[in-house]
Amino acid sequence: MPRILLLLMVFLLPSTALAGQEQLELGINEYQAERFEEAQEILAAAQKEQPTSSAVAYHLGLALKQTGNLEQAVANLKMSLKLEPMVSDAYPELIELLYLQNDFAEAGKFIAMAESAGVKPARVAFLKGQVLAGNDNSEGAVAALIKAKEIDPALAQQADFQIAQIYLKQGDRDKAQESLKSVISGDPSSELAGFAREYERRLTAAAPRNWHIFAGVNLQYDDNVVVKPSQDVPGLFLPTPHDWSSNQNLRILYEMPARGPWLFNGQYSLYNNSYFKRDEYSQLSQGVTLAPAYRLTPQLMFSLPVSFNYTLLSYEAYSNQVTVKPTATAFFASDHLGQASFGYSRRNYLQNTVSSENRDADGYAGQMGYIYLFAEERGFFNLRYEFSLEDAQGNNWSYLGNRLNADLLLPLASRTSVIISLEGFWQNYLNNHTVYGMKREDATYAATVNLSHELTDGIFVNFQYFHASDFSNLALYEYDRNVYSTGVEVRF
């Protein structure tokens, strides 16, 4: 019996190999004729006959790629590189599939193997550029794409188009347009050139303005202008707490065009609030902020905002403040950001007061925050925590503070949005109060709701409600306040 089985194997093996070879050739013919599903079926049958054939595994991988079975295609192309004889042409096909699956780490391994083996260097360099760009290595991606078109000028158009997209992602519109022009000049009649021409036209039309201006005017009702305590305080007499006011605001913003990793923006702001009856509480405030920044990596940016603010109360000099706030911003994904900062501020009050009430202070604050963008970046959620120390000259105003903020910008319609802001601020004062003989403890809770509707391009109508409640162990500092306002804002 063993002898009969051996003879059967000897006679059957050649016919099996022959059948597998015929199926391979038929499968290749079907693939070349772009009948990919038929090729896949035939090559799958051939693989059953010849499971150790690298050629069958390679061509089956190509067919699976065309029919959208990417995972099986990857498995077969990897097999074709392990079996003997190895099919080196599988390298670029496999790298492209791994790139499409966003498996950049695995793609990088096979890029290194392909470069070492010298397989199709131009195409491998082009794919390397795509993989590095997908992995946010813009500098390496551009270098690889330039190398690809140097090796094979036929790839120049495709490489220049990829380079343009990388520069655009970096915010360098000038270099992006240069690359698009190279795409167009390479072969003006090609389909890619036509696409690049339209891309450049839209890019030029949508070029961002470096200057932005926001100006608004509002009518406001404040039910506690004088911050009257919630309880009667013996010996304290305050005027009628409520009043109407008119306020105006202006903000001018400059954003420097991106130049590689360096960024910069500057801002001037003005706010004026004039009460109709309680003019002694009218306020005019101006501020300037300069914020240079450096993007260390695509995922990490450092900025150094420096700001100066000057305030008038009853249109007389009241206070000034200088703040420096080094900030690190981490981009976890396109829509998830984290921030950490440490700030120092120097605040000076310019009106005379008794020494214990002197609020001139050095302020120190550490902050951590999280930002989530959604609705195509038209909406966001922001959560921040801050720990602060106010080191005031007057005995009654030094404290440790803990602040928690949450903001939600919610698009309600294409031209309508609502902003909801919540804040809790807990202050533990460091010294016994000179009048009450005990340490003050405050907990302040505030909420703001702002509804904004764009009447026409650049013109907005706003409705806002603000509420604050301060709970304190000293009755003098405990109050409630409600502010209602409506107005019009112009943005351009």
C-alpha cells in the first residue's frame, strides 16, 4: 500500500504543478485585462494548488488590492516577500497599501527594506514622501518627494502636487502656489495640471487677510452696578444699584503670514462702558497683546504672549497691568488640543487708598486646559483649570485662588451660534482682615450665555445674559449680579 501511494504522488505532482501554473498564467491575463474579480478567483484557486508560490501570492495580492480587499492584499504581498524566490516588485505595492491604511510605522519598515534592496527607487522615494507627510514629518516628506522627481522626471508633476499640499498644511501659501505652478508648467494639458490650476485659483481667492477688525456697540442693563452686598451691612450706604449703560468695543488683530515654524499675532483692544446715571462706575479700558510663537514639531507649539492693559474709572486713571504668559500647546489630533501655561502679572492701582486696601500686586498663575473642535471647527469645547497666587501690598488682598472655566460654542444654524461660559473661582485670603479680624474666603460662580446671529456678511446681532454670585464668610463681599445686553457687531 505505501508503494502505491508513493507512485500516485510521483505521478500526480507534475500535473498539480502544471494546473497551478496554467491557473497563474490565466489569472495574470485576467488581471491585465482589468477583470480583477475573475483574476482574484482564478489566482485564489492557483494558490490552493501552489501555496508556496511567491508569484501566485504576489499576483493574488495585486488582484485583492484592486477589488478592495486591502487586508488580504497586504497579507499576500508580505507572503510574496518571504517565499522563494522573493518578488521584490511587491515592495512598492505593499508600501502603498500600508499608507492607505494609515499604518505609517509598518510602511516605514518596508521602505527601509526597499531602499536597501534598491527596488524601484523613484517610486519608493515618492511613497516615502507620502508616508512621512501622513506622519506629519513635513521636512522629510518634501526631501523624499524632491528626490523622487530627480530620479524620475516623469513623477515631477505628482511630486510637486504633493509638495504643494504639504506647504499648504504648514500654512506657507506662497510656497504652495509655487509648487502648483510647477505642476501646471510641467504639462499644461494634463488632468493633474487642470486640477492644480483650479486649486491655485481657489487658493488665491481664499487668501486670508492679515488684518481683522471687530467693532460693536451695545445697550446694557446692570442690576447691581455698585456691587451692593446681598445682606445689609451696618454703616454701609450705597446708591441705587441698577442702571443702564452704553458700551462700545473695538478689536484690531494682526496675524503674520506663516514662515516655516515661526508664528506671530498682535492685538489692540478697546472697551468703553458709560453708565447713564452712575457715571462714577463708567470704565474705559485699552490693551495691547503681542504673541510670538514657534512650532517645534507638528504636535507641539510654544508661544510667549505679552500684554499691557490700561484702565480708566470714571474716566480717570485707575490701573495698569503687564502680563507675561509662556504657553505650550499640544495637538493630540486635528480636533483635540491641550494647553499648559505659567503666567506672571504686575498690577498697579493708581488711586490713593489706605495701606491695608492697597491692591498693587504681583500675580502668579499656572493653567492647564483642553480644547475640542467639532462641526468643521465651527464649534468648540474648552475646559481650563488655574491655580493662582495674588501677592498684594495691602493686607486685605493677598490670596490663593483656584479657578475652573468651561466654554461651549455651539452652532445652531449656518448663521446662528450660542456661546455658554461657566466659571467657578475659589479664593482663600492669606491674612486676617483688618476690620473683621478673620481670614476671608470667597466662592464666586458666574455664567454667561451669548446668542449671535449673522444678519448679513460681517454684520452680527448679539444678545447676552451674565449672572454672578459671590458667597463669602464676610457679608461685605457677598453679592448677586445680573447683566443683560444686546447690540450689533461688525467683523471684517
